[in-house]
Amino acid sequence: MSDAGVSMAEPGVLRLAGVLDYRSGPGLRKQGKALIEASREPRLVLDCSAVEKSSSVGLSLLLAFIRDGQAAGKAFEVRGMPDDMREIAEVYDLDEVLAS
């Protein structure tokens, strides 16, 4: 498994990668928020296709990034959510909120 990361892969596309858990979450939260605030794009895509494994922390990150985007007036879309994240979202009835 690789280290976790968050990057602006291209304008308006925030890419999460690696293992999202309690160890990686706090750092990713700070980095992602800064990237979202710096983005000038009106639409934000949260790309999860490079996530290897996720606990509920990954879902929490997505929700926080969506809030950050909304606060900045950006529309959002979640793309490539892995099965483990999708299953956690379904348990909490968040699958429609995070529908990709």
C-alpha cells in the first residue's frame, strides 16, 4: 500500500490517493482545504479512483471537501469512489449525497 495524498490533478480535479485512515486524514484535510480554496474553477471534481483503501475517515474527508467547495461557491461531483467507501456511505445514507 502506498502513502496517502491529495493533489489538484488538473484544474478543478482534486485527486485523493492511497490509504485514507486516521493516520493520513488530518494531513489530507489541511492539504485538500488549501487546494480547494486556491482553485479558481467553478466546479470541483473529487476523484477517488486512486484510493487503495478507506476507513470512515475517507468518507469524512469527502464530506469536508464538499463543504469547503460549497463554502467557496463551487458545484461538486464525486468520481471513482471505491467499493469500501461506497459501502460506508450506504450505511450512513450518504450514498445519494456522494453519488458519482
